[in-house]
Amino acid sequence: MDVAHSQHSAAEAKSVAVAFLTNELAGWWDYLLAAEVPIKYTYKPRMGGPHDGFVAIDPEGYLLEFEEFKQHKENEKFVPQLKQNPTVLPQHATSQVPDGLGFHSMITWLYYQDVLGMQNFYEETLGFELVADQGWTKIYQVSPTAFIGLVDERRGMNDYADEKAVEVAFLLERPDDYWAYVNAQAPFETVSTTGDTTQIMGLDPERYLMDFLSDGWME
């Protein structure tokens, strides 16, 4: 999103990381290294661990994590979900990505001071299912291929910030029902609405901007 058309400024903290989940982790590492993409954390695969990965930096400073989750007691619910998702390959005509490299799922990592409090919010207020508990991170399923990860900012790659250049969007299947829920229960602080069921913007308890959208929000 162009910051000029958003609720944010470029000076705000980038308190987010986007994880692209892949079965071709070594291939992505070789490709991005050859392309001289800046790397924050290198690829160091570990036998027997719950996941492997590395972290790159995009041209404007956002962190991009490339990750593979493995069979492990920590991932007993998570890996079966991921195995259902087919790999999507790059579609752009000018893509330089080598053949066979793609992604099957993604996680948006958000950084919090009170992970337990946010866990209650994501489960009780938003109704998402916890699919992986890594102790200081909690992963929730939003759709078959999209997940939200709550990270304790004391141990994560980013720090908590009151003002952050982050907007988390949710596309609603039943916007009328969600609109009724928000009006009746006021489950979070509302920032703005379109006056109908097209769009609801609100803040979570630690001030991440949430954008709830209907299928026709761009029409």
C-alpha cells in the first residue's frame, strides 16, 4: 500500500514481519543470496528442530521471513494444516524466480508486550484457532493459507511501538453478521467505518490497525 493513501506515515515503526512458508527453503536461500538481497539472519538448518528459516530485508526495511515448519510436537496441529495447501508459483511474466520455487502459506508476525492478553483477544474476541504454541509466539489460523503470529516483543525481531506502519486486513465471508457483532458488542475500539458492511477499521488492544473488509470493498 502506498503510504500516501494509508492511515500511516513512513516514519512509523515497522513492527511486523511477513513469513512466506515454503517447501523449497534451500532453493529460496540460494536464489536470494545470488540476487544480493540484504539478509538479516542467515539460513542455518537444524536437525530435529520445529522449523528452519532465514530473514531478508525488503527495499523499504520490512522483514521477510522464509520458513519451513517440520514434523515436531510443537507443530502437531500446524503441519497437517500446511500440508493441505498447494504451492503457488510466481505468476508475473517478468519474474526472475527459478522454476519450482513458490509458497504455500504465510504468517503475519505481530509484536506485543502482553502476549497472554492478546491471546485472549484473538481467541475470545476474534474467534481464531490456535494452531501452534511456541511459548513466546502463538500462531492462529485466519484462512486455509493465512495465519497471524503473536510474538513477545522482548524476544522477537521487532520491538513494540505505539505508532506503527502496519495494517492487518481481514476479508469477511459474512460482513453483515460481523457488522451486527461489532455494533452490538463493541469488541474493539472502532476507528472508522463506511456506514455499511463494506469496511470496519479498528484497533486491537496494543494498537495494531485492523481492517475488516467485505468482498465488494473495492467496488
